Amino acid sequence: MFEILSKQIITDRVKRIDVKAPKIAQTAKPGQFVLVMPDDKTMRVSLPIAEVNLIKESITLIFCEDSPSLDRLGNLWIGDSLSAVIGPLGMPEAIVKESKVACVGYGIGIAAIMFLCRELRKNDNKVIGIIGGKTGKDIILEPQMRLTCQKIFLMTEDGTAGRKGYVTQALEEVVQNEKASLVYVAGPIEIIEEILIVARAQAVKTKVIIEPLTIDGMGICGTGQICVDGADTCVALDGPIFEAEKLDLENLRQKMNNFTK
Amino acid sequence: MRQPNIPVQTPAKRVKNFHEVELGFSKRQAMEEARRCPQCTNPKCVAGCPLGVDIPGFIRSIREGDFLRALQKVRENNNLAGFCGRLCSAPCEQACILNEEKNVQAIGIRALERFAFDHGQSKVRQIFNAESTNQTNKKVAVVGSGPAGLVVAAQLAEDGHAVTVFETFEKSGGFLNYGVPEFRLPKKVLDNEIDYVKSLGVEIKNLSFIGRTHSIEELFSSGYNAIVLTTGAGIPKPCGLSRQEASGVYFAQEFLMRVNFAGGHLILRPAEPFALGEKVVVLGCGELAVDSARVAVRFGKNVMVVHSSTEEDMKVSQEQKQQAKEEGVRFEILAEPVELCVDEQNHVKGIKCLRLDFADAGEKGEWKLIPVKDSEFIIEADTVILAGESKVNSYIAKLTQGLKVDSQERFYRKKDQAQTSAKNIFAAGAAALGPANFIEVLSDSKNVSNQIDLFLRRDGE
């Protein structure tokens, strides 16, 4: 069970693996995530479902090796099996129909937005992808995103790939020229905040994909409790996608920073 | 009430390991202790036990040296003897008639129960193994494999129903697995008891999160006649202090979960991503607080438990408190935390507290704990563990039509009934009672399983 079918080393720290998980592959909906345990002595860690392959009955996970658990996961090879994959967890996102949607992914956040883009496209939306990173090396899933989105903006801060600039500039253009009515954003908290400033100025509805800071997926650990609409909410249960206006950004930034320290 | 003398690891030794603190009676000690039992004709201990275990009966078997029979006697009324012998608050010992005599200790019933489990367990499985279940052709799904779930599953399997337990984690045991430290309940005992429950014919499906991976409707459509919700009450409630989101502040649940999953390896592999400062302060007065403090002590930290009640009002047993003190946990009583202090990087650096004292506030002779004027003081801390109240894990109610919860988010049950507001769905243990102690959960689960058994049999006619 949970055998690694293929593995790709995207950069020296970012890896992509396809894991055989028939039940999860069949039932996963966009926005959902899985909890992964590389071996039974390592802490479980949450990862977004980047892609689903129904023929191979596998799910694709893309991760940056920035914690001991993910380090272990990155050291596994094709043919190895994960100790456990729990999922799909999280609230499935209700997909809109026949509208223009901009999806912003930054760095590893592109993995969190990929599956959502696919489903949006299936539901006759015009999907505009905005992907970015610090350098060209940070851009993952570029070919897949090009296939999925009708239009794509590739932004890097140093200009090594695509256009030189920030994802916020691209978003401004998209909202003004393409009249996108909904924006999804995934990435580090600093980027989310900048995107929200732009979105607010342009008065466009925005949804944020938050990394579920959970180790159990049921809200028992209390790690992923954030303030949404004035109430304490568990990201793992009611998220990970939330409407931007309802989020308490100050509280969110605190939480995210604690976790990465 | 004086405590029975049970051999324990010395404090100096036990703070360096995660092995069980109480070593349990040796054969000779157990038989000597059993011989002290007066074998009352109208035993008060049985009346005191919420499960109604035949206490004089099993003690008699120990006295006669038949430990297997002793365990069978316990199992007649209590399927989880191994847990009870370790985690029960032992109301039977408080009811023991020997307490009425001066300078005489009550019988160590809990320790004897544990002894019966430890020495009878190896033989017991061969006997129960052969029994086949599913004589009634009824299928029951139990959601959650914590203490309540295991009791309900074991009992219903014994009654002849086909029982499947759904558990989210890859290991069964629920709270017993992630919430109770290994020095109070060794994983080996947990595994033994789960094996015993499985040997009764119960199937445990791990990695199944009811509500996400399977829905309630899915369970009914796959042929289950009844669903029992035993999701427990483990969700932490925010403690209401400001700056709770500062770094260095954890919920006790997360802390215990991380330590329990990593097991004893954590001491050998300190690189795990859980920063624990030198000065750890635990806020709370329940078992969760004392357990967290005792775990932190085992990492060589300076630990203080801060709580606003008196020491007698703490919701932990006398021996646990005593053991914690011996291990070096300090208790700051009558101090009410009002604010978390943080530094520029938003890392916690201390807790502002108010000193409480008894005062006759309304001058009506009602003495209450109220804050002393200008008594603010700061306790330095670089890690704060919040071990306050918890609430029921009733998220499933949001996803299921007709399933109601009450004002405290417990599953709603009619008075003295096991059924929830939804048809064929039952609730047992802490999921219906709210946070409760171990023995209350077991006795409620036992009652509920009796009712479900009646329901299933009636339903079939």
C-alpha cells in the first residue's frame, strides 16, 4: 500500500512523487489535502494533492524538504512504500461555473493550486494562471499549468524565467484586462498579503488556500486553529480554502511564522 | 484515605526514561495484598465501581493463585481490564470498608486488577480466540477507537453482532494512543488490549475518517444497522488569554501527540521539530496538565504547573500529583494567568498572573477565590503549554443531516437513552458526556452498548 510509483527531483530540495492510493485518488476533490507519514517513526505532515491519476490510481505530491518529515519523504525512492497516507481531508471547494477565474500560485504554492485549476477548467471556466517565484528554478509544474490554463503569466523576481516582476503586477493586469471575477491564491503568507492588497484595491472576490498546519487532520492538536470571521476555526476541518475578507491576517501571519520557525 | 504501597521506579531513574512509573505488584505482594481483603458479604467496593466488577471475586482468585480466572472475573464486567488497572481513578478504593479503620490502608484494588491483567493476559487469548461472532446478522459501525469505542465494540461483539471500528489514525486506541504518555500506559499494554478486542471478532479499519473518507450515509448504504459515535472530547478550547498565537505556545494535545507518536525515540533524536525551551510552564489543573508537565520533565526541562484552584481541587489523583512532585514538577497554585508576555519576535517570555485568595467578597459569609489587589506577578517561561478545557469532537454533526448537538457541542441524547437525534445513530462516552474521567466513559459506554444490543435484537423481530 502507498507505494511510490514515480519520483522526480525538481530542484535539489523540491521533489515530486506519485503515490499509489486508489481510494484517495477516486474520492479527492480540489482543495483537499492528505496527511503523509513517510515511516512510522516520523511525524505526519500535511501536503496538498497536486494531481490525481485515475488510471494509475495515484496522487501526486510535491514538496520542499524543509522539515525532518519531508526530508525523510524526499529520501524515499521508487518502489518504497509510505507508512500511511490519510485522506482526502479538508473541505472540498465548491467549483464555480462559466466565469473567469485567476489562479495565483507562488513557489511551492503552485502545487496547491494545480488540481483546482484542472477542475475549474472542466467546469467551463476561463482559467488564467499566474505562477511565479524568486528565480526560474522555483517554478514548478509549468508545462502542466500551460496545458490546464487558457492563459498563463509566468513571473520571476530576477527575470530568469518568464517576465521579470511580481505576481501582483500580473494579477493587476488580469483583473483589469480580462475582468476576472474570482481569484484563488496559494503561496507563502507574505505573497498572500500582497495579493490581497491588490485584490482589495480592484474589488475582486478572493479566496486563499492556507497550508493546513495540522498533525492529525481532525482538529485535536489545535495547531491549525485560526481566526475566521471572528471565530476560532480549524483549517484542517473547515479549510484549507477561505474567503479573504473573513480572515484575520495578523493572526494568520503569526501562526504561519510560528510553524516555519 | 491512605494509598496502598505499590512499587514504583525511583524518581531519579524515571525522569530519564519513558518506561512505566508504577511497576505493579510482584506475585508475592499481590497475594499478600489479596489476603488482606476482608471479603465482605455486602461489598462496598462493588457498589462504588461504576462498572460493577466483582471485586471480592477476582481478589479471591488471586489469593488462590488462579490469575487467569481472576482476569476472567474482571472481564465479565469490564472488557478493558488492562487500561482500568492503570488509568482508573479507583472509586472502589475510596469505598473500601478498610478506610473506616484507623491506620489501615484500603485494599489496592486497582493494582490488583492490573496484576490480574499482566499475569492472566498471556493465557487468556487462547480461550477467547475460538469464539465466533455475528450470530445475529447485524452490523454495527463504531466511529473512533478510543476507550469508549473499544468498550462498545468488545461488548457488542460478545453479544454476537458484527462490529467494525473506524479509526482515523494508523494506530488504534484514540486518546489512549496519542494522549496518555507511555509512562502511564505502555504501548505494549495498549496493543495487547486491542488484540484482545480484535480476538472477539471486531474488525478495526484504520485510516478511515468518518465524515471525510467515508460519510455516514455511505456506512448505512453499505449495510450497517447502527452507527455508534465515540469520537471523544479531545478538541482543545482556546484558553481566552491574549497573544495565544505567539510562538512557543502549544496546546497540550499537540505536545502529547508529538511525543507519543515519536515515542521514546524523541530522547535519542532531539532534532524533531518541536522547540521546547528550558523553562516550561503548563497552564491547567487536569490530568492533561500533569501529564504534559511530567513529559516535559523527562526532556530535562524546568517545569511549573500554574493553576487557579487550590491543590485539593485539582482534577488528578493524589498519587499522580505526588509522583509529579517527586520528579521535580513545581506547582504554582492560586495563580490566575491573565496575559501572555511576548518579546519583539513575538516569542513567549512569561505569563502575567494574579494571586488569588479566599475572601468574603459580599460579606455574606460566602468565601470565594478572588484576585488580591495589586498582586500581579510574572512567571518567566520560554514555552507555554495550554492544558485547559477541551470539547467534544462533534464535527461529524455538521456533515450529517438530523444529527444535533447541544449547547456544549456534545451529541444530543434524550435522557437515559443512547440514541442521538438521528435514526440508528448512537453516541457513547465523552462524545455524549463531554470531558469526563476514564471510568465514567467506560460505564456510559457499557450502558450504551446494552441499549444498542436491545435495539438491534428488537429491530430484527
